[in-house]
Amino acid sequence: MRNIMLLAVMVATFSTSSAVAQTLRDASYNYVGKISPNGTVRDSKYNPVGYFNNDGTIANAKGKVVGRFDGKMQIFTKGGERVGFITADGSVYDGESDLLGKIEIKTGKVTDDDGKVLGYANGISIQRVAVYYFFDFFD
């Protein structure tokens, strides 16, 4: 029984959608890029535009750290200034606690504070989605 449980856990772990790069789309559902499992963000021409490192730091295409996010769903600049945060329901706020938009966790739809669709991102952590769509760390 123990071996069956172990096998079930392994199958569940390795069959998740996070094992492949996840597509980023704009409001018209056009492909705009991908975030790979290793954290590399690529544009539609497959050029690297940024990185999400395992320690929560965010880097631009040249590898320069431009920000970070922590386990409490807060997003900071490289200087440590909090520029935003995310709540458990996927709402994204700026550093002044003004609503920027929402990430629908089940559908991956990203909307601004007026409900206008900004894009779509399924199977990606909401911190990465928020940084990509609401905070321009990769410019």
C-alpha cells in the first residue's frame, strides 16, 4: 500500500502543467511569450526578456536584478521598496494599496481594475503573472 501511495504522489507531481513552459497571451489571445519552468521569460520571438530566480529575485534580459517577490505575496524593487502585493483571491494592488487588477486563478484571465482584459496566463504562479502584466520589471 505504501508503494502505491508513493507511486500516486510521483505521478501527480510529474504530471502537473508546471513541467512545461507556460504561454502568455495578450487581451486578444495572441501569443506574446512564455515563462519556462526554470523561470526564463521569453518573448514571442523566443528572445529572453527576463528571469524569475528561485530565490524570488527578478532579473532583466542582461541578468541584472530589477526586483523581487517574497512568500507573503509582496513585490519589491531592487532597492527594497514595496511596489505591490497580491491577495489570496488574485487581486493585485500597487504599493499604495490601490487596486491594479485581478488574476483569475482558475481561468488565468488577467484584468485591470475596470475589468478590461489585459491577457491570459495559465499554470504560472500568480506572483510571476502579476510582475509580468502589472509591474514593468522587464523593460
